[in-house]
Amino acid sequence: PKATAAATPSPSLPARPRARAPLPPSATAPATTPRPDYRTKAPADTTVLVVGPTGYIGKFVTRELVARGYRVVALAREKAGIKGRQSREDTIADFPGAEVRFGDVSDPASLAAVGFGGPSPPDAVVCCLASRTGGVADSWAIDYRATKNVLDAATAAVTSHFVLLSAICVQKPTLEFQRAKLALEADLVAAAGAGGPTYSIVRPTAFFKSLAGQVGLVKQGKPYVMFGDGTLAACKPISEADLARFMADCVAEPSKANAILPIGGPGKAWTAREQGEALFALAGKPPKFIQVPVALMDGIIAVLAGLAKVFPGLTDAAEFGRIGRYYATESMLVYDPATGAYDADATPEYGTDTLQAFFERAVQDGGMEGQDLGDAGVF
């Protein structure tokens, strides 16, 4: 039977906390005096603050919470979206039924006044902040420092619950954005133990859009690029809509409080080769693959890392290489540190959207609408 979705510096960079080991899926906060239980109120009387509403997942989370009848406050940047292309008017139009406010998550005073001020401070916070690139400085500025600002403001405002969008790959951290996310997770657990808000740390496997980068090439009959033989890693991706529903469940369900929650979508775990084969079949094209040796990526990373010591501007380029290698060789599934193995059967499933159905839509004309890869397109 399948598991169910249960609890389971450089001087130029922001100050970093000491490195933390990954928290186990069963990690919980010590018992403390509980904050007010907003779940006894009707959704219409419950205020939920979404931080990062214009991001890929934040947009779906905001709309899902509105659909469930919550009083939703969406805290966005003045220039939001990929590369700041979205104006205030665009953002407001994106979220009918929500109150859209504009503030700066890097400024604690702005957060306190705009996000948590007013006569009805939020009962719960859903934080969808994430570095757009995974670069070293950006990871610590957003995944840790800005998110910590939100946590500090929520604690001071006596907010009851904090839902954090994290990532399953923090189980085996080798990258800066993973270390930054882990540091924030540890601070969140510690805050709950000290009487702060309870938490739900959501660790999704992979998003559909992260597997869609080669759809256009396959439709043109061009080769599908993969590392090794395409079986080095596997994932059970979850759709943005299903993930949004799961995160909204974390607001509503007491059973998901003080829990770390890895979560994937329904169905089997897919290797890169299986993804390519499925796309070629759906596109009616003969399968063609280019197999890139992992050693080649290792060589490129080594060169970039060496050059970065002399030319600091290349630091992120080396990190991007490491990120690409990580996703090519590490599975986005629950990891057992005792055995050193990933376990598809132990990876909780949620929702109804399947990768096969997504691929079927993606190969159709216009099927990739809304799947803008943005800065992640490099991967």
C-alpha cells in the first residue's frame, strides 16, 4: 500500500546561521501553551496571509484559499512576477476575492505594518517565498532571511499557524538553497517550541513545470537530453493545483500542525528516460536521446568553481551547475539516510493530477500556456 500524506559567508551575503542537519519527517515541536485556535471559526471569519502570492505555487495557493471562503490577504511586491513584469494593477486583477497589499519582505518594518498590521492580524500565514534562481546570495536573502522576517512578524503578531513551502530535496543537502531552507525550517520548529506559531512544513517532490523544459524540442522531433542512461533519478511530481489544495488543507486540518510533510502526486515514480519516451509517443515522433555523461558536468562545475575563486561573479554559475547535477542524479522521493536510498513507495501521494495527463496536454498546441519556466529555464 502507498503511504498517505501524513506527518513525516562571504561578507557580501546575508548573515547565515550555523548549518543544521535535515529535520526528520517526524520532527515536532515540544508542547507549549497553544495560541488561539482559529479553526473553531468559519473560514469567512479567518484571515490567512499569503506571502509570495505571485510565484508559481503562491498564485494557486492564494486562489485555492479564496475558493474555500477564507479572508485572504495577499502580500506582494510592487513589481511582481518573473523579472518584475507584473504591475500593481496586474497583481490585483489576478486575485479577485483577495485583499492585495504591497510590501517588502526584506524590510521587517514593512512586513509588520503592511502584512500584519490592521485590526485583524492574520490567524495563519502561508509562506511561498523561494529564491527564483538558487544563486548563493539570493538563496540566503530569500529562502532564509526574508522568510525569517515573515516568521518573526508572525510570532510578534500572535499568529496561530505558519505553513511553509519548502522542498523534499532538503533531505540530502549539498546546495546553498537547501541549506538556507533547512536553517529556516529549524528556526520555525524552534519558534513553535518557544510559544510561537505552530507549523506545517510542506516538502513537495517536483512540479510539473520543472519536467516540461524539453516538450518543445520533442514536438520538433529533436533529441531528448538526459544525464547518463536516464535512469539515475526518479520523481513523483505534483501539480500546482494539487499542491495548493494540500497546503490549504494544512491551514484547515489540525492533524497537519507541527509536522514536516513530504508530498508527491499520484502514480508511479518517473525516470528521465520514461519521461522522454512518453513525450515522444504522445508527439508521434521516433524517440531520440542524447546521453550526457555526469563526469562532463563534474568537469564544468570544477572549472567554474575554480574560476569563481578569482572571479567572484562566477560563483552563481558554479552553483547552477551543481543544481543541475543534483536534479539529474538525485531522486525527488523520500530519502532514508539509514540505507542511503530513495523510496518511491514511502513517498506520500496526494491529489488526482497525473504527469501522464499533463504531458498529454503539453504536447497539444497551447498546452504549455501558464507554464513559464522563467529563471528556472536554465535547468
